[in-house]
Amino acid sequence: MSATPIIRTERLGRDFKTVTAVDDLTLEVPAGIVFGFLGPNGAGKTTTIRLLLGLLEPSRGRAEVLGRDVRGDAAGIRALAGALLEQNGLYERLSAAENLDYYGRIWRLPEADRRARVRELLTHFGLWDRRDEQAGRWSRGMKQKLAVARTLLHRPRLVFLDEPTAGLDPVAAASLRDDLAGLAAREGTTIFLTTHNLDEAERLCRRVAVIRAGRLLAEGPVEELKRGPAAPATDILGRGLTPALADRLRALPGVARVETADGRLAVFWTGAPDTSSLLPALVEGGAEVEGIAPRQATFEDAFLKLVRDTADDSNPAQENTPCSAI
């Protein structure tokens, strides 16, 4: 990890009357990477971003962003960072170029620099040829690209993106992901990303942190987390893999749960896999088995194991449903 993290928190906390939204969060984010900040709905992700931007006052603990304390220099942090939160901030009656020019004036960019930056960003996001069209007539995906470009006008070293691909169709989401990856590589911008799309996080992020009920569960490279708490599992391929058969397998000793997906069964074990009991149960249940194989650990498996293992300790006032995209 970088010797000088761009974000550092120490036992950061924030309370709202009867709810603790962020609880004892200690975290370091190195500069120049895409950092994923993941968790179920209501886990405290957006509250954490607001704390880091100085939009909320911490109830306890401390945080430094870009070397500045969030309590003493919140305005300085916001001047150096970019952020795309719930609203895209676009003026729909203005064209794409006019939107960016307007925000460039707010950032007091010199005219020549402003024009060059507007062209650079619109070109990078594939929007230059449509720069004179009203933003309000664009698709949601194009608007979201323009909104991300808005956050980058003043060349911030750090950008907060709160679920930037939420609600986009798969093609638009993939296009925006490619744009973000290229941006981080080309400009060295640190991107602090929240998302419910675990595949997106695995593709984009060099490191991720997982929180639930405001508490940090794990942090590190995606590959490291995949090797961590994920329960061992066995994939079963074949025909006749019915819900009744899944119920039969759930009753076997050592089986934690059974999931069905893509015409196969996935058996998750509480400890070391004991596949010797699987084949007799499958045959007795009327299945035609084509293959039984150890399942390769996925980031989704690791994430679900983390949040499920802490479900009993979660704040009842918060959302207990796992990621909506899973």
C-alpha cells in the first residue's frame, strides 16, 4: 500500500439518532487506483463518502483526505476532489458542451484551458460529435458519462463515484466502466467507487473494502479476498436438477446451503467438502449427473460469505438484504 494514502480514517463514526451509520471505520486508500467500497443496501457507503467530503460531521474518530482533515478543511477537500453522488448535476436545457463550459467557469478555469479540457473529456467519453445536443434529450447512459466528465473538469486527484452505473443497461454500463478504467490509467486519478455490481468491482478495482452495518469486514486486493472467507463449494451439472433435489442435498451432513443457477446446482459446505454422499443422493433423486467438480472461488462467493456471517450482528434499523444486483 502507498506510504502516503490519499484517504486515511481512524475509528471514524457517525450516528443518526437511533442508527449508527458508520462504526469504528479505520481505512487507508492508496493513490492512483480504483478503490471499491462495497456493502449491502444501508451499509453506510454513502454516509462514509459524505463524511470524507466534509458534508457531514463525524460523531467520533478522524479522517484525512488529500492530506487535509475533514473537520478543519472540508472546503479545501471539496475544492480538490470531484464527486458524483445521487444527482448528476446536469442542466438538461443546455448542450453537453455548455454544461461542461458552465462548470469549468465555476472552477475558474482559464478560457483556453477550459475549451481544451471540455474537448478532451467529451472526446474520451465518445460524446464530442454530439456536443451541441441538449443533454435532456440524451439516454441515461450518455447523461451519466457527461456527469462523470463534469466531475473531472478541474483534474481532481480524487473522485468519488456513488453507484455510477446504477440503472444503466448492460451496454451503457460496460462502456462507462471502460471509460473509467481508461481514465484511471491515463490521468492517475484515484477513484473511490461504490457499486452493487460485484462483477464491475472485480473488473475495475485494484483493492476493495467490504462493510456491513457501518463496520469494515475486509479490505484488500480482490484476489486476496476471493481466497479468504469463501465457503468451499461443489458444482453439479446434469439434468433433473429440480428444487426437490436441491432440498434433498440440503439435508446432507456438512452442507451449508444449495443454490441453483444456469442449469446447475452449487453445494456449499460448512467445512471440507464430502462429495461421497452427493452422487447417491443425486441418483436417488432422479438426476442424470454429467459432472461433479470443485467450484472455483468467486468474488461473489467471498462477498456473500462475509455479509452473511455478520448478519446476526447487523443493526436492525438498517437494510439486511444482500446486494440487489446479486
